Amino acid sequence: MSLAQSFTQSLASAWARSNSLLCVGLDPEPKRFPAHLANRPDAIFEFCREIVDATAPYVSSFKPQIAYFASNRAEDQLEQLIAHIHANHAGIPVILDAKRGDIGSTAEQYARESFERYRADAVTVNPYMGFDSIEPYLAHPGKGVIVLCRTSNPGGSDLQFLDTHGRPLYQHVAQLAAQEWNESGELALVVGATFPAEIAQVRAIVGEMPLLIPGVGAQGGDVAATVGAGRTADGTGMMINSSRAILYAGQGEDFATQAAQVAQATRDAINAARQP
């Protein structure tokens, strides 16, 4: 991301430059890697680097999920990967999918981890503990804070549909994020592709705010329904994420080429649905 641009500015530039709303999620599972990467100490970095380099022409953002790196003691490879993206694919924002949610000094450390150690352009956070769990991230100028709102998992309804003064909780979160909490102008929301009706409700509440939309691909979210529900007036406004369907499209040494083909097809399907 250019030093002169904030996360939302960089994202808007990437949408226009790439003609793509696709976000590729980087969820590396070593047991699913091609055989030629087996037992390499840097296998996670090399797998993700090849995916990034092959799919970069078709995306407007990348989203590494921190748990896949941390569980394999590969945080150093995550640092290396994000540095590689910034150096070789400048202008494509990197979203650290961490779903952090804590208060005060602890949240300050999570913010430092995300933005200073990993140099992510944005991070996902959990709003359950309220604004003081989000505020420390806003102390990092230009960085994006993407708040969980209506998640793609079925169990999300256990809490997200609780009544709050006549409307479900996820809608209350959307309004807080779009208004009182958005001091930096760099907030966005997570809304799952598996619930297009809720995407439309959130879009009506938040206006032009960017939406990170997981659930397309392996989780079965419908591209046309997602785009129809979430697009802004100019046909953008979304980071539509696909992870496993792209990462593991191929199992041989040409896995990155196979991934690029699926990424291109996904981008093209999204763009077809963007047409008025």
C-alpha cells in the first residue's frame, strides 16, 4: 500500500486498477500441499508466494488467516509473505484475518502485532467487547479495521439475530460501525456470502462502507446473489473472498497455475454479476 494512501483509498485504487473485487484468502494447510513442497522448512511461504504471484493479476486484496501460520510455528513466514506482497505487488492491500477482540492495553498489543510486526493494511476484529476493544486499532493512521457483523457460519445466528430494540444485533453492529465508531473513516464490515438478504440489509444501513464477504467457493455462497446484494452504486464496495477453492484447485507442481485459472474464472463471474 502506498504511504500516501489509507486502506480504503488503496482498496478503491485496487478495485479500479485490477477491475476485480476478488480477495484471495491465504489459508495454508501443509497436508494439502503438492508433494514437491513436502518437508521444506519454508513450505508455507513458498506455497503462498506461488499462489500470490500467480493470482495477483486477478485480485484486489489478499487475506492471510493468522491461525494457519501460527499453528504451524510459521509466523516468520507470514511476515516474509506480507513483505513479499508489498514489495512485488505494491498497491494490493493485505488484510490480516485475526478476529481479535480484547480491551485496553491488550488490544494495543494486538494492533501493534497486526500493523507493526506483520505490516498488514487492515485487520479483522470482533466487536463483542464494544468500542474500547476497537479504538486502539484506530490509533494507527490509515490502517483498516474490519468488524465482524453477519458471519458466514450457521452458528452466527445464535447471537447475531438476537433482538436489540426491535432489530437484530448484526444490524445494530452495522450502524455503530458506520456511524459512532468510524472515527478514522477506515472501518469496514464482515458479512457472509451465505446470507445475501442480510448483505442487502447491511448495505442499506452503511452506505458506501466496504464489505469483506467470505463464503464464496468452498462454502457455497452464490456469486450473483452476493454481488446483487452488496454492490455499491459504482459496482464496487466489496472484497469477495475465496480461499480453499482457489488454493487447492490443483495438487501437482502446476498448482499455482491451476489456482490462477480458478481466480480468473471467479473474478470473471463476479464481474459478469456486476453488470447492470
